[in-house]
Amino acid sequence: MKNLAIIGAGSWGTALAMVLAPRFERVRIWVYEADLVERMRASRENDVYLPGFRVPDNVEVHNDLASVLHDAQIVLGVMPSHLARGLYKEMTPHLDPAVHLVSATKGIEIGTLMRVSEVIREVIEPRFSPRVAVISGPTFAREVARGDPTALVVASLDRELAESVQSAFSGPTFRLYTSPDPVGVEVGGAVKNVVAIGAGVCHGLGFGSNALAALITRGLAEISRLALAMGGHPKTLAGLAGLGDLVLTCTGELSRNRTVGLELAKGRKLPEIVSSMKMVAEGIKTTSATVDLARQYHVEMPIAGQMHAMLHLGRSPKDAIRQLMERTLKGE
């Protein structure tokens, strides 16, 4: 594998370009903002989403999808989930049927309630049968960019594909484990953002470690119930893409979703919070999709339900916590 295309130049897409550049002869990254393309070419820095880090010389920066996808052997999608369908539709005419498609997007599509890998298949299958893998795990972009040791999971029903991506991506500071469970990996990666908003609320309300530990534990139970109902494997949720990612996102200062909860607890309104953020907090949209999935699969998810009520129905953070604590008593 010599040529890698990365679609999306937010903090995570840029960090992936940096850590994967030594593994490929040529890396091309698609950047939505034309002005940012010019600045990145001139300064070798993404001054909007990942300032302070140099983009390697073998990373080509483009605003044109056809140029980025030309001769790509692996295409790594790092776009926000609500943009995935549209971008893959634009990409499809430029894809070689032999290409390896890897999704690093964490989210559920609103309306269809599809995982991103399902969206990819639905969009591309009229032209050819795509080979799709997903990657997820406890990863903050800035830590990956500065070379901190990082471990994550690559999952696919196609074992050969998962092993190929594992071999292509793994390096001195970036270690991938394979998994045959894309359902569990994608559900874990998406729904942990919902719980992380609750973690931010707990911190913002001044609660201590007891509350956070309870939230993480019960949040993991909710994620696991949903993933298993959708066909995922129990051990996946105990691994990097489940517990690992959940703990990171609920406790790390760099978590955008935790920040949303923190600001809500301070009394700020959601539109104000969103407008002040440069990057997408996936948990905001995923909360609605999670509640819909829980209803579809008849899964009890009280934390997700309270986060939805707080984000979209005007419930106060204090009232959301109170309703969680005053639920009918039951066994664990």
C-alpha cells in the first residue's frame, strides 16, 4: 500500500495524516475550506483545527475530491457523520473497486439510524461491492499528533481487510488491534459521546468522582445493551472501542462532548455553545439517533434519554440528574 487518501481535515483527520505519513509514499488530504488549503500548503500547519503541529512534506493538501482519490489504495473517511452520505456520493465515481474504505467517523445517521459503514455500503453498492472497515478507540487528536502511544481497533467482517489495514497503519506510536465486530465498534464509538455530555454535566455541577464513576459504569451498560441488541459482541464493549473510548471521552479535558455538558451545566444555551465551537461535537446529533435506536430495539437507555431531554427538550441539567437518581429501584 503506497497511496492513502484522507477525506476530512478536522483535528482528527489532520492528526491521522501526520501519524500515517511515514507509512505511505504519498498521502493526500481533502480539505473543505479552500482558504485553509492555501494556508496549509504555505505553512504546513492546520491553523484552524490542529495549530502548532507541522504537516509532513509527503502530505498533499487539496480541495478537489477527484485529485485526492486518484490512484488511492486506501481511502480514510474522517468527515462528520451528517456529511458522510453526501461526500461518499461525490466520491463514488472516483473510487477504484479494489480500494480499501476505512471509516474513522463516529456517529449515527439521523433519520435512517444507519452506522456510517452501512451508509457507505448503501451509497456505493449500486456501482460495486465495497470493502469497508472502521477504526475507533480512545484517541485525542493532539496526543496522536505529538506522538503519544495510542491504541485503537480496526473492525471488519472481512478479516483479510482488517489485517491489511492493521499492517498498513500500525507504527511506533500507533497500534491497531483487529476485530470482526464493526457493529460493536461503531456503536461504542458513537454512543460514548452521549454519555460524555453527561460527564461534563456532572463536572459542571460540581459533583465528584462517585458520580462520574457511576455515570461511566451505567453508561457502559446502556451502550452494551444497545450494541448487543443490534448484533454486536459483548467483549467489544469491554475493549478499546467500548470502555477505553468511553473513559477517555468522559474524563479527558480535550473532549468536545464533555465540554458541551460542562457548558450546559453553567447555564449556557446549546445554540450558543455550538456556535462557539470550531469542531463538531458528534454527541449532540447522536443523542437523538440513540434514543430512536433504543426505541427501535426495545432497549432501556435512561442516561441517553435524559441527555436528549436536556439537549433538545429544555430540561435543566439538575433536573436530568435528579430524574436519573429517582428512577424506580431495581437490580444491577
